[in-house]
Amino acid sequence: MKNKINEYINFWCDWTQIPYRQFNWISFTFINLYFEWDRMFNQIELEIGLIGFNLRVQVPVGKPSPKILKEMKRWEKELSN
């Protein structure tokens, strides 16, 4: 169950990169609200960020269509050749 939850819920913090000087750039989220409905995979994604703390939640709302899965397998074979 824990692995399943980790697949759908992600948390990250932008504050951890600030003290390190070896990075070429630093990205920091002040305010972020992002919503995506992926119709291909029947999945909803919500991303919220506030003052450097970010949370992403992905919720499957159904199974991908068999037609899409068949097409993806075909793409995978093409790319592996």
C-alpha cells in the first residue's frame, strides 16, 4: 500500500537548494496552482506550491482505454528497435 501511495503523492521542498553554491540556478516556487486532466490515461493531477513547499497529487479516475494501451505497446516496440 505504501508504494501505491508514493506513486500518486509527491512532496518536495525548494528551500534545500538555497545553501548550495554549486548549482547554476535556483528555482523557487512562491505560489503555484496547477491542474491537469490527462484524458489519455484517465488521470487527474493537482499541484499546489506555497513559499517553497510543493505537493502533487495524482488520482486515477479510470483505466486507460485498451486502444491507447495497444498503441503504447506498438510505440514501445518501435522505440526499442
